[in-house]
Amino acid sequence: MIPGTLIYWLGATGVDATVGKVIACPAIDPDGFAHHGLAEVRWADGEFDLCTLDEIEEIPAPTPEQVAQF
């Protein structure tokens, strides 16, 4: 996934309304190594997270409101 991509988090019930932005992919895990199955994400609320690529999905056509959050 390309850094700068806006994404949704995929919860247990499917697509969640939580919007984030990919900061780095592959992400550097706390062990200090790059992992190609991880992305570092900044969520709209300002929190950062490491997510597996199967936990997130690209927003195909972000709205202006979604883009403005970042």
C-alpha cells in the first residue's frame, strides 16, 4: 500500500467508518525490522497504529471531508 493512501479499518463486522492515512508501508515493527505485511497508520483522531494489510482497505474515492481530516 502506498504511503498517503486513505484507508478504512476493517472490523469484525466489515468496513468501519474509521478513516486513517497510511504513513509507512512496509512498517517498522518495534523489533526494528521492516515487515511487508504491516502498515503504519495515523487515524483521524491523531492516534498511530500498526495494522496488518488485511485489517485495512483503501478508500476508492475519498470525499473532500475525508481528505480534509489529514
